[in-house]
Amino acid sequence: MQKPIDGKLIFLSIISGLFLCLIVTNVSASEKAIIDQERINKAINLQIEKNMPWPEGSMRFEILSRLPEISWPAGKNSWKVDVKGNEDYVGDSYFLLKLYNNGVLFREESIKVRIEILEESVVSVKNLVRDSVIAADDVYVQKKWVRSLSSKAISSVDEVVGKLLSVNLRPNTEITRNMLKEVTAVKRGKMVQIVLDSGVMNITTTGLSEEDGSEGAFVKVRNISSNKIIYARVVGESKVKVDFK
């Protein structure tokens, strides 16, 4: 013969079951997650490559921030990465991780990213002394990753060949604009050859330069024959030209 079930036992069992269901529901509703690192990387990479001024393949980056732990609300959740303010896309930069619930923004997280650019620079092959004129075989182009861009940087050999060094250089030293100066092709107080070009004929005479000048510059020259001051373009060593075309 079965014993009757105690009413208190039934009541306690029901209460315990309800309490257990409530805990499970709360845990599920407050579930936390970290957005996958690879997906964040892809989103940031896409954002940079879409907007950066650099050639494709010349950029790399790393995320410096710890990715946030996110409590997702119930409903449809999504996220995207945006630029934070004006961005130069080099050096330490910030991006915004925007979180949406049912299409409404509910949270933003700032992500710090370090962007490096592959830059070409002109480097010395050997020891080069001050006041020497740089030749093509004195230098070469080297690529390196940089976190900032300098207005003094030089990326083409053509920009340094024929220039005068203002400093001494050791091998494998990067050459910058402040290390260079123009070769003085015409010197003040020195005699120069003046070429007068009318397009039909050339006339050559002699003059006295009133100022220093590098090739391509315009200088004042005194015509020895007429004793008049003229402006002429420096075209070579101790040689200037006046065009009458």
C-alpha cells in the first residue's frame, strides 16, 4: 500500500523548480561574449584600405586595445567598425566599434590601432663626405615600415643625384632634404658665358655674375660689352642663357 504524498514536499518541489528556471533564464539573458578577433581585424582592414591614400599592399596594422566583453541584449544584434574623427591612416589611430540591437545603437567602444606604412627612402652606399656631389652609384633605395611621415623624406634617387651634401654620411644612412643643398653653378663676382637665344640664332658674349645661383635659377648678370644688368637662367657651370623667343 502506497504512502500518501506529503503536501509540503510537493509545494517545496514546485518552488525549487520555479527558482531553477529563473536562474537559467537570467544567465541566458545576460550572456556575455567577445567579438571574434579575426572578424574585427577584417573589418578594420577593410575600413583602412577603403579610405587610405597609400598603394595597396603598403599598409599593415595591429590592434593595441583589449577587445571588450559585451553583454548582448535580447533581440537581433549586429556591429560595425567606423573611423573615429579625421584619420591620417598612419601611426596610432582610433576606430569605433558600434553595437546595435534591433537596428538601434546601444553601445560604442574605442579601439586603438597602430598603422604602419611601407615607405621608400634613399640611403647611402658608402661613406660620403660633406660638400661632395652625390652620384647615382653613391645611393640606393630602401623600403622600411614607418609610423609617421616626414616632409624631409626622399623616395627617389633622382632627387639627390647632383646635389651637394651638407653633412658627412656613414654607409646605410638615410638621406633627408635637410642634408642637401644645390650645387652653385654660377658664383657672384665670377665670369660667365651668356647665351642670347632668339630662336633663330644664338649670340654668345661674356658677363659678370652679380649673385650665386644653382642650375635652373635666375640670376643678375652684368653684360661686359654694354655694362647693363640682365636677368639670365643658369644652364650649367659658369653658363647662363637669355631667351628672346
